[in-house]
Amino acid sequence: MAPFNRILLCYDATPEGRLALRFGAALAQQLQAETHLLSIFDYTYWSSGFDVMSSMKFEVDEQAARETLREGIDWLRAWGVTATGHYSVGNAIDQISLLADH
């Protein structure tokens, strides 16, 4: 039996993130583990202003995070790994912990 039967990968679409995703995919294949991919829209870096422009930017950034998840799932699929995608909004550390606990 493999030491791990479930893997949670996080992806942010950076070159470093793509490399880490590739290594995670290789590990998932080797362990034949159930794989989950998380993309997080971390709003903690947002200013507290609520004008129209900040609202529009929030929506654009949130959409970009959702597209990042789709891109990560597509990369995993291309590398032969089937993964369940998860999208969350909030502090990255908190969101990773919440999903890892389930």
C-alpha cells in the first residue's frame, strides 16, 4: 500500500508553480493517489476600498484565479493525471488547511 492515497496540489500559474505541478503529477502517478488541485483567490492583499474600479479589478482577478484552476487541471490531464479541481477565496494558508482536513 502506498504511504499516501490522496494528494493536494496548489497551483498559481507561475513558472515555478507549473514546475511544482509537474512534480506533483509525477508523484500522484507513482503513488496512484487520488489527486486534488486547489486554486485560491487570496483577497488579503486587496485594499479596503470599495469603489467601482476596485470592484471590477476584484472580479477580473477572481476570474483569473478560476482560469488558473482550469489551466492546472488541463496540465494534469495532459500529463496523465485525473484531478478534482477546487477553487476557494480567502487566505491561502487557511484555505489549504481547510481542504486538507476534508
